[in-house]
Amino acid sequence: MLPYPTEVDVVIIGAGPAGSLAAARLARQGHSVLMLEQATFPRHVVGESLLPRCLDLLRDAGLLERVEARGYEVKRGATFFRRGEVQRFAFERSLPGDYAFAYQVPRDDFDQTLATGALALGADVRFGVSVTGVELGGDRGRSRLSLHDALTGRELEVRARFVLDASGPGRVLAKALSLDAPADLPTRTARYLHVEGDLRPEGEAAGDIWVTIHPSGAWLWVIPFSNGRTSVGVVAEESLFATSGDTDSAKVWSLIATEPVAARRLAQARPAMPTRVLRGWSRRTTRLAGRGFAIAGNAGDFLDPVFSSGVMFAMESGSLAAALAARELAGERVDWPGEYEAPLQRAVGVFRTFVGAWYAGELAELFFHDPKPDSAVRNITSVLGGNVQNTHNPLVRGDTRAELDRLLARVRGGGAKQGGA
């Protein structure tokens, strides 16, 4: 094993998508980067359905070719189901410049691919290492991090000119700096597993994510992988799960059995892993960056799994943090609130509005109304594809809630016409 460096330009905590993209970008620019991951890869996590925007970010980090070579399932759209109704949003009907596809990725393989790519581009990547203490340097200079290497039992120390926290739920800097804020979304629970033997559709939509609305108001995801497995999950308030079975597995299959679309697709499916449970995933942070540090991905904010925005925001924030950190390392003064926090919060705000409208039933009302203006379909599809930086989209440019209300008023009034605004 190579000796640990004692001083580097950048320490990145966490080797998920946010950390690996940041590490790749900074290493490509010649910075010394030490990326520390507490787990040993490969390891399982959720967040398995990429959005087209992710491909832009992977390309910019120099990692897209590695991802393309893995042969992941191609995702060309998202298909929604409700009480016999079907509505598909094909990414090819998005706004100009958006990718027309993404990938469905088993995260154990995907995260390993990204971390290996960052290593190949020059980052120093260490697994089984936890950060036990952080003393930020701020305007005074280098930050100091205390480390524990679980593989060797060693206690170590490293100094860095910049620290990026991409530790996900570990939230190392948010905890160390007391930056946690109360979540502003209701607490929900997801129970999920991987299965084999599901009855997949054929053709253009074969790799779509399916989102089915259960009669109870819960929703289910179905995400196919190219390795023959499929991720299946149910998201609901815990009170619904409490009446759906005695075990986690029974709760999931009971709700699948009572949602006709999912029941048909999964009629012959066999579990390929134990059922897992996630609770209380929504989180917020009062501050995301300052001189000498930034927080990216789930280590900062996380909304909800319904539109698969988590990995995209991890990549978006990791990429932006890397670009701004490079400027700071070059001696520039970076306006972290204005250049990092503000654009990320605007983008998160678009999805926050979509998530709220989803659980209020308003997005389903809009999604399943036909016909819809062609421009509305393109604008919605672009958001569902993760492009929440495109200010040509009225859902992004201004007040997302007001624009949704305008669209809802049009469809409720029967005013939808093809080509309308």
C-alpha cells in the first residue's frame, strides 16, 4: 500500500458520484486529490436511475466513456401509471440540447466505475477510511483532518487546502460544523429489493423507469438493469406499511399485489436480495460552502426518490464545487453563497416544487391529462431529465409553482392545444 500523503490540495470525503466526479475534475487539472471512503467497494446503495443531465456531467469529468463501456440498461424515458392510465415522457421530446437517454445503474458497479475512473485520472483513492475529526483552516490556511484506517488500524492526519464533504448520509462537515437543519418534507419510508424474472416490455420503452401510483396513494418504482435484475420499491407513509404485512418482504409484496400494473409485471419475479428499508431521507443544511470547504450531494440536501434527482444533484454539486475549488486554489476569491449555494438552491427548488405537487396529486393530474401543449410536454420532460439549469424553460426560469398552477389551470379549463405555450 502506498504511504498516505500528509499534505494535499484537496481532501474529498466520500467516493460516491459527487466525490468521484469532483476528484476526477480536480485531478485532471493537476491538483493533488485524496478521496477517502469509509466503506469498502463495491457496496450497495440506492439511487439507481440516472437522469439525462448526468451524462453531461460525466462527460465533463472525463468519465462518460467508462460508464458507456459498462453496458448499462439504456433509459429513454419515464412511464407513469395510474388506475389504468399510462403516460410516458420520452427524453427525446425534451428541450434542444438535452440528452435523449440515460442509464439504469446497479450502484455497486456504477460507483466502483466512477471511483476507478477518478483513480485513473490521478486522484489518490483510499477505502475503509473514516474521518474522525475536522479542523477547518478557513482564511488561516490548511485544514487538518484526523483519520482512522480500518484496514490497518492506523490513526492518521492529513492537511488540505480545500475540503469537500461528499459523505452522503454521513454528513461529516454538516455534523462537525452544526449545519443540520430540519427537513421540510414529511417523513416517508421506502421498502425495496432486487428481483429476477420480471416480465419486461419490449421496444423503445424497455429500459424506462416505471412509476405506478397505488390506490392507497403510495407509489412504486420499477427499474430494470442489463444484468437481468430489476429494482422494485414502494414508498409510503409508515402507517400504510403497518397494515400491509408482518415482515418487510410481506409489506412490499402485499402492496405490489394490489397495484395491477406492478402485479402483472412482477407476477413471476423472484427476490434476488433481502428487502431493505429506508426512512427519513429528506435533509437540509443551513450552509453549503465557505472559504476552504464545500458540501455536496446528500451530505447537504436531499429531497425524495420520486423523480430520481438525488444522483443528478450529487453530480451537479460535486462538479460545481470542483470548478469553484480550482479557482480558489488558483488564488481567486470565490463568492460561495452566490456562485455555489444560490444556483444549487434554485435547482433544488424546482424539484422541491415538483415533489410537493406530486404528493398533492397535482402532477398526476397534469401528467395524465391529454392533450397537453407540446411546449408543456417538452418543458416537463426537460425537468424530469434533470436539466434544471436551463433558463429557457419557464418551469426553471421563474416561479416553478406559479408555472405549474398556470398549466393546471389550462388543463382544468380544457385549454390545452398542441404547440401552445
